[in-house]
Amino acid sequence: MLISCQKQNSEWKGKIEEEDGVIVVKNPKEPMYSEDVCSIKEELSIGEADGREEYMFSQIIDVGIDDEENIYILDFLEAHIKVFNKSGEHLRTIGRRGQGPGEIQRAVNIYITPSNEILINDRGARYFHFFTLGGEYIRSVYQSRLSRPRVDAQNNIVARSTIMDRAEVRFVLKKFDSELNELYTIFSYRSEITPKIYNVYPAQCFWDVRRDDSIVWGYADKYEFHILDRSGQVIRKIIKDYEPVEITEEEKQNWVKNIFGDNGVPPDVKVNWDKYHNAFQFLNIDDVGRIFVHTYEKTTEGGSYYYDVFNSEGKYITKVPLKTRPQVFKKSRLYTIEEDEEGFQFVKKYKITWKY
């Protein structure tokens, strides 16, 4: 597969202003480049539908990459991590199911930290487990409903806490030290719990940590991102003008079928639909600070979503069509979790070549 980024002009037409001591980067709808400014080409696929056991997976849920480009694949159902070198050769398997020290119950995330440790978010046991890259167990830190941990060079952790009561769920994005003592709150938002009322596609918060320890986060009700320094001070804001994408009847029908099956919405249940999708649905950062924003805009064929790409300053430089959401960017490589028509999963590596 070869994908080219699109380009329309080579001059950025946005504005950079300062508001209350914060640099604000205001981007237009169209990117800086619209000719071919990058190419994405598949280099490697790991996974076999029927073959060697070390290359078969039950349910891949997350992927991590270390500085040597070794690939760490978290299998949710098997409760272990299979490690492969950058050529796709199996090196070792880390972890096993259990409740003892270093054993895993229900792991949903892994992250390779700047200190060269594997962080495993074991939501079943409510622990963060830490292992060496070689697979030796180091320690576990108790956590209560934290999701998608990201670690900076000081071993501080950025994660979202979920707090539930009878009437609502409150989500709080926070920064913690290495022992999960809270340092500061970044953002919080709420979702009401109302029996038999479904609010579809609610806005969510997304975040990532750059190599300079700055935090990039955004709440998807608007196309806006905040960049925080190590102390939590907002130093830059990125805004983009965009065209809202309508929620289609096909999307509504698919959602209803996934939730309620072929019988449709029960008569005593109410489903609330907005006219438009949120401004975006995810974000990733590569290792040179580019921000990849997963939009709801689809290609004309409908098989891929566009990802808006911003440079490290926050300027909108191009957009890339991708069929599958990126898991990790590392050393000009993109890693994804994909599956074939029969549902067998693979991890794929793509090489990204930039031309600007």
C-alpha cells in the first residue's frame, strides 16, 4: 500500500497571535501543502492466521515500540506481550495471566517509557505493572480507573481518571508522579447517567506527551488543542477552521444494530443524535512533535479517514488518508493494528517519507 499526502499550496495562510501570554496558532481549513509531501509504504506485517504459535494472536489491543524499533504487542485475551525485532522475528513473550506479582489480569494498554521500561495498564487488577524491556518484573503501582497512561522523561504519568456515581460519570485528565501522587489537574468533563437514554458520540478528551515533556490535549467538542509545559502552564493553543461532518443514516443504523441487534431500538429507550460529529476523534504525536488528528472526514471511496497533520509549531501542513488508526509513530515509521476479512489480526509497520 502506498499513500500520498495531498497538497494545495506551499504557503501557510494562518495567523499566529498572542493572547494573555499564550501563543495562539490559527489555522485555515486548507493545509499548507497539497502536492505529494509524504509517502507511506508498508514495510512489515506480523501475524499469521494459521501457522507458528509465536506469530498468532487472540486479540491485539495495543502496541509499543522501543528505541531499537523492537515491537511489543499486547494480547488482551492471552494476557501477555509478544516481542519482535524490527525485522519481525519473535524474540520473547512477557507476562502471563494471574494475580501474583508481575502477573496480568486484564491489560488494556502498554507504553514504552523514556526510561526504557514497559508500563502495562492492568485495569482488571487496577495496577500499573512495570517490566524491563527484557521482560523482568520491576514493580506495580496501584491505580484506580486510570486510562491511556503516557510517561515523560521525569517518569511522571499523564492519564485520565474515571469517577462514577449514580447520576454521572466524571472524567479528569491529570498529571501524576511516578508513584501516582497527583501533581495537578489538566481538564475535567462530565457525562450524565440517565436510564434508557443514550447520548450517541459524546465528546471526549484526548492527549499525548512530547519528547520535551510538554502535554498536548484537546476536548473534541471543538477543533482546538492546548500545549502545556512541564509545570502545567498553557504555552500554546492550536485552532483549526473546519467543516463539520454530518452523522449519516448509515452510521445511525450501524450503531443501533451494534447496540440493540436486528430488533432495533426498544420502545422504552430514547436515543439522542446530534446533527454533526465532534470536531475530531483521536490524536497521536510522532517523535519529532508532529500532531496527527483523526478527523471524521472520509475519502471519496469511503474506506479511509483523513488525518490532519500539524508541525511542531502547530501549523496545519497536510492531510493523510489512513484506513486504520495509528498506534505508534517511531523513527519515521507508523505502526497499526489491522485485520483481514476473516477477522485475523496483524500488526503492520509503514515507512513515512517526508518531502518538505
